[in-house]
Amino acid sequence: MLSVHCCCRKSGTGARMAASLGLTVIHRSTSPSSSSSSSSASCSRSMSSSSKPDKQVLSPEALNRSAALAAAQLVASAAGSAFVRPLRKPIALDQRSAAVAAGSENSTRAWLAARSARMARTQAENATSTPAAADATAAAAAAATAAVGQSAAFSVSNGLRGRRAVKRNLVSTLFAPLFAPLGADAKTLSHRYLTYAGLMVQHAAGIYALTPVGLRALENVTRIICEELELVGAQRTALPMLMTKELWDKTGRWTSSGQEVFRLQDRKGRDMLLGPTHEEAVCELAATKPLGRGQFPLMLYQLDRKFRDEARPRHGLMRGREFWMKDLYTFDVDIEHAAKTYDTICGVYGRIFDRLGLDYVRAEADTGNIGGVRSHEFHVISPAGEDTLLVCSSCNHAMNEEKAVAQVAPLPSNLAVRPALSGAEVDVAEQHALMHADKLAQALGVQLVDDFVILLHRHDRKLNHLKTQRALNQARLHRLDWSKLCTVIENASVQRRVRILLDNTLTGRCTFQFASLPPNLESPVLQAFKQHLSVPDGVVKCDISEVEAGDLCRTCLTDHGRMAPLVTKLGMEVGHAFLLGQKYSQPLGVTFTNAANKRVTTEMGCYGLGVSRILAALVETQLHNAQTTIAQSPAASTTAPAGAAAAATPKHQQQTDLLTLVRWPIEVAPFAVCFSFGGLGLSDETRDKWQKVALALHDTIVRQGILPVNAMLIDDRLGASAREQARVSDVLGVPINITIDAAQLDALALDPTSGAPSLEQLGNVRFSLTHRTLLAPRAAESQSLTALELLQVLQKLVESTPPRVSQASPIV
Ligand SMILES: [Zn+2]
């Protein structure tokens, strides 16, 4: 990609230079008038490079033990740390906290400086005598100087709002409209929570602004996604959100896409659209020049907003018109390799959901408007889900009901022996070699453009509309009323063609019932119907009815001869994978040159993850679980005194109380830790001591590399009551809370010079740490810990968050 020609005549030199260096690719158009209309601004937008955590590697050979220890001591003392003494067991650095730190430039610098010093110390402690002692000393001294420089900046802040200091996150300055009133349209729990906790503010139906707190949570989810995708070699890019009609015409989707696409015109009347999906755009990018054989599998992804003109935007972030999505597109040399890549990405999705702590299933799904040869949806299992899934109770094979196939359970005997109805008993076996069994069937007429179709299915089964649409290759079905259907059946042989679609479950002798048929019409209609059924090529057998719970899993039956029933579960769709084949790469010319020197079209896959939806799903599942737990707890019973108290609580109060039960996973939390101290009614002196002790602990956590400044929040409202402070921490879903008992502070005499607690003083203070999780948002016990114990417990909690990228993972 080093020679990209810029086709924009009016674009600036900078843009052309950027393009010539392969930094940008012009969104080309075939329209002759279009080349001059592209703005230089759009051209100069460079592809974003993937951001990786800073890797500061100090080789053990280059470090002298004593020099490095000195460096570590220097850093600690320059920063005014109360913990000059190294911890007995060095706290291991992990990649996760490095990535968490990436959010705040200043705090990250200080944090990295501390980390480098700590690494130096650890490595020096483990190092044996080094052959190049002089080099080592110089390197360690350089590291120490850099570290001190950064830490000095950090340590300037003695008060909560020190100048030139790293800004700590304070409740008093936090921008989040907490406890916002709930609108009437906030029906789902996630919608209610995200509004109430001030994570998002509605602009219009299905369009929301995320507050800094909301964006923190969203970015934590995106970080996990990026980390996992880049581990398998995916490369991040940024495709245009605004696209031309000409590009979408190449695949025919400008016409075939329905009303869900936001279309607009520019000032010259040129048709454009806001991207709901980016298969065309990524192909345009990938087709810049033929791909090299060594580049496969090529995986390009982006993390950005998408637009969809939903008919009924609802449920907050669950179904919006503007939403955050990760979309990955893969290119392979042939379909076998594309299928392998498909399996790899599905595996990556599993790891992402595991890290997020979400209970998910991967369900076979319809390819829909995107198209392709294979497709799976990823659903978070929740009673709030909008999709019905059929999941095997034995092998866990899952299917969306739109696509589900199964071995249908036999018709219940009470239906099979129902007395004869006024209808036609037709032996379809004679004509179509079907199995013999008595079945009841239901007829449904459908009018197409130039013919009629009669759908026949078991009357105890629902017709599956999507399967029927696929069978008839129709986007919409116009149902006929009974009288029209009868007229069609009677007159069709002379006037119009009639096709009959017979569901697979209808085998053998079937009784077709025409319940509302006027008696005078009964005979001629039935005769005509029998006639139509007797035409061999007039009847098509296919799968058009819905699968139900209790039907048998075909995978188990075919592979193991097991009779395993399917169960239904409700799921929230948070991801989708498609094996596309050449549907987009062929018309848009994404090719490579094979070994025989022939140009070959690549095979594609596309993979979406609804990032804002994942955020909503995390909340929705938690609050549903909490709601169920509360309903089942003995306290909920009206006979218990606590239950009586709960019953006396107004309903809206109960509802908002529920919303304070969210506890984010540590990796996703907008703030993983909150320091609070209910100072109501206490003296200024006590409050001042608390402030200093809390800051000393907060800063030590940062210096030890346990958590970055960005992950912690300090409730600096010193006059607030403990209850008021807890309410803020609760509504923000902070998983770890740290408080101090005021009685200890009275006996604490601060150093008159520095005004800070001495090492011994801080070492003697006992802190109270509470960790609450998704599963037990209320049932957490607080632990009373010394500062050193607290650091160790906190480190363990941070490290024990769901399995993540191990630093020991082999690099391939
Ligand atoms: Zn099964």
C-alpha cells in the first residue's frame, strides 16, 4: 500500500502526500462529477494505527542490581511515597493494567515511570552478577532519571486539585447526570439503568450521547475486543461512515437494501448513505492493489458507529438508530481457508464473552440481507432477550428459531384421533410417495405477483415466516382471507396457476379443514383442491413450520443416535458471523495472484459485535438476576418483617433501588475502585486527615502499577454522609470500595512539615475493602486490612479477573 493514487483533484498537498505514503485511501467514485466534490478533509483522514500498550523492556543483563534498587528508592522518595520500603513480594505487572492505563496520557506516564522502576527493581533482585556492570549502571541511572522526572510531576499534587498534577478522578468534578429521571419509554432494565446512572442521555428515539462515564465503560469493552482480535492478527482500520450510492450500486445493495438504510443527498444532489455495514467499503480498500499471497488471512476491522433507520428504535442501547459496532472483514485464498478463519474468529468471540463474564450461546442463523453461505449469531442468554433460540439439552447445539431444523415430535395422540372434520381427506401418498400417517393440516393462501401459493402445514404448528419467505423467494407475503382462498382454489385451474407448498412435517394421509367454508361452496372447492394436489409438479415439499421445544436435536440423532430434546431460551443478539464467499469480493475486485500467476477472487467473511449492545446486555443480565434473587429471597415474603418494610417502600423507590445493584466486572467498570469517607458531622481536622491518608493510598496503588489513576474515583465530598457517598458508588456500579474508620484518624498526628502521614502511621491504619460482583451484588463482606494487605488483596482481585492474554503466551 505504498503507492496509492489520490484521485481528488481539489485535495490539498498534504492529503496527496499522505495518500502517496499509503496513509489514506481515497473513497473513489465512478461518477464523473464526483471526483471534484470530495473534500480534502475526507482525503486526509488517515487510517488509524492500532494502539498497543507501551512495551518498556529493560533486559536483565542491562541492569545492575544495586543501581536499579537505588532507582526504585529514588522514584518512591521523589514521589513522596509513604511506601519507600519495597513490598516483600513484588507485585507482578500485567498487560491488563497497562492497557487500562492507556486511557489517560498524564497518569499513564507517571504510571509507566513507576512501572519501569519497579520492573528494574524486580529484575535486579532476580539478577545474578552482570558481566557488563558499567553499561548496566548507566542504563539503570537513565531509567531512574526518566522515572523520577515523570513521578515528580505526579507528586506535585498534594491537595485534591494541585496544579500541574495528574488529575485524580473526583466525584465533585465528575460529569455524569446521576439519578436522572426515567422517561416513560425506558422500559428495559438496561435502558433505565444507563439513564439513571448518568451513562447516557437521549437525544432522540434511538440516538444517545454517552457521558464520560458511559464512554469509559464502552472503551473498556472495546479494549478487550481489540486485544483479542489483534492476538490473531487482525488489523484495525477506519472506513468511511458516509458512502456513495455508486459504491453500493456495485453490489446492488443500494436497491436491495430496505428502508433501514439512512440515505441522504449532498449539496449537488448526489445520493449517499450512512454506513449500516461496510462490506463494500472494506472491499474498496482491500482492492487498492492485488493482495500478496503472504498476506492471508487478511483481517481488517474497525470500531465505530453504525447507522440504521429502525422502524421502532427501543430499549435504549439495545436497538438504536446510531450505535457502536466492531466489524471485522476477512479475506482468504479459498473457501476452505475462509472456513478455518471463520472458526478462528468464532473462537475469539468466545474468549471475548468469557472475559466479559457473559453467558452466551452461538446459534445457527439466517444469512439475511448480508448474504453468504454460513452464519452464526452470538446471543447473551437473558429473559430480556428478543430472540428465541432452540438449544439442545445434550450437545448444546443452538439455532435461532428462524433457521431451526429438528426431528419433529409426533403429533399428540389426542389430536390424531380427533373426529373427522368437514374437510377433504386427501391421500397425498398416492401422488408423492409420502409416509402413511393421519395428520391434520392447515391451509394458508398467499398471493404473489402473478400466481397463488397455498401453504399447507400441521395445524398444531406455527408457520415460520422467514422460512416461507425464503422458500418463495419473497420479501413480503400477502395473506389471503378464507373466502378469497376458496375462490382461488375453485377457479385457479382455469384462471391462474396455483402452487402448493407442503411442509415436511405433513406426511401421509392428511385431513384439510376449511372451517369457515359456506356449505354451498364446500363440495366444488374440495374437488378443485384435490385436483390441485394431484398434479405431481404442482406440490413442493419443504420446511416452512416452526421448530418447538421438545422436538429432537438432529445433530445428536444423526451423530450418536441419541434422542435429545431441544429447549427454548431467550437471547440478546450481540454478535454475528457470516461466511460470505465471493458475494462482495467478486463485484468489487478483491483479488490475489495465485501460484499459477492467475488473478483469483478472494473468499470473504464478515463478523460484527454490537459494542453498545454488549454494554446494555451486561447490565440487563445482572439486573434480571438481581430481580429474580430478590423475588425469591425470604425477605420478599410478606410475612417476614423485612418483607413488610419492602412492601411499604413505594414502587418507584423499589425500582430505583434495584438500579443501584449493578456491579461492573473490574475490567469493564468505568471506575474499578472508589475511595469514600462519610465526613458528615466530623471535624475539619478529621476530614483533612482522611483526605491525606486516602490520597497517599490512592497514589501508592498507582505507583505500584496495580491500577492506573484512570480506574479510580475519590469521593471528595467531605461533608456528605456515608450513605450519600455509598449511593453514588452504588449507582455507578463500582465493584471495589475502600473506606476508613474515622475513629482511627483522631489518634493520627500528621507530620507538621509535609502534612502527610508517615510510613509507620499509614502502615497502622486499617482500611475497609468491599468487593461486590455480578453474582453477589449485595452479599459482599468488607475486609479490614492494613495498607500493605490491601495492596496485595487489590492486586489479586485485578489479576483474578476473567482469563486474559497471558504475558507468557507464545508469540507467533
Ligand atoms: Zn444435540
